[in-house]
Amino acid sequence: MKDIETYTEIEDFVKKFYKKLLLDAQIGHFFQELNLESHLPQVADFWAFILIDQAGYSGNMMTAHSKLDLSKSDFEQWLKLFHETIRENFEGTKASLAIERSTLIALTLKPKS
Ligand code: HEM
């Protein structure tokens, strides 16, 4: 398996991740109403900034999540699926960085109970 190197690979793993999210019994409902045509490029831009230093992400992560009622266990499930998606498709420094950063960011967004 290879590492994450291009924007196309990021778009591809974001699509695969959202397939899992949408089917998930616990947290799938948060994503059902989203317009994926505009949401997925934002998420891909976010990861492109973190993983391949590509400018473009202009959203506000904190605001996007503050209006959702998310529990600690919702975050654990989100992370489980994200880590699974990365591990199933890539290995290397960037893949590890994606896993590390997602865990750290989840901590900053995550409620305590
Ligand atoms: C329980 C966990 C999570 C749930 C249910 C969740 C759900 C959502 C939803 C519904 C949105 C759309 C908000 C809107 O447009 O109004 C969103 C946006 C977003 N989420 Fe999450 N999220 C979770 C955790 C995370 C984590 C840990 C990360 C990053 C490591 C992340 C990255 C993003 C990004 C980049 C956006 C786009 C924000 C923007 O610029 O508008 N999410 N999330």
C-alpha cells in the first residue's frame, strides 16, 4: 500500500469515509441532510491543507460542530471509521499524520461526556 500524496487520493478517501458514515447506525443521521456536493470538497480541502500543504480550506470547523449535539461516543465512532478508512487504503507518514491529527482535532471538538 502507498502513502497519501495527491488531492485526488484525498478526494477518494473522503468519499469512502462518507460512505461508511452515511451507513453508520450510530452517527449516520448527522450526515443524511447534508448537501454532499458542497460538503465533500470542503472536507477534502481541509485534509489537503493538513496533509499536503495545499491552501483552499476556508471553513470554520469549530462553528460547524458547535451547533450539533455530539456525544463522546459519537466522536469515538467517527474516529473509528476515519482510522479504518485510512488504514484500509494507505500506509506511511501522511497516513499516520491523518490518524494523529484527526485524534487531536476530535479532542478539541469533543464534549467530556
Ligand atoms: C461525532 C463526530 C462528528 C460528526 C457527527 C460531524 C458532523 C459534521 C457535520 C454534520 C458537518 C456539517 C456542518 C454544517 O455544514 O453545518 C461537519 C463539518 C465538518 N467536519 Fe465534522 N463531524 C464530526 C467530527 C469531525 C472531526 C473529528 C473532524 C476533523 C478531524 C471533522 C471535520 C469536519 C470538517 C472539515 C467539516 C467542514 C466544516 C466547514 O468548513 O464547514 N468533523 N461535520
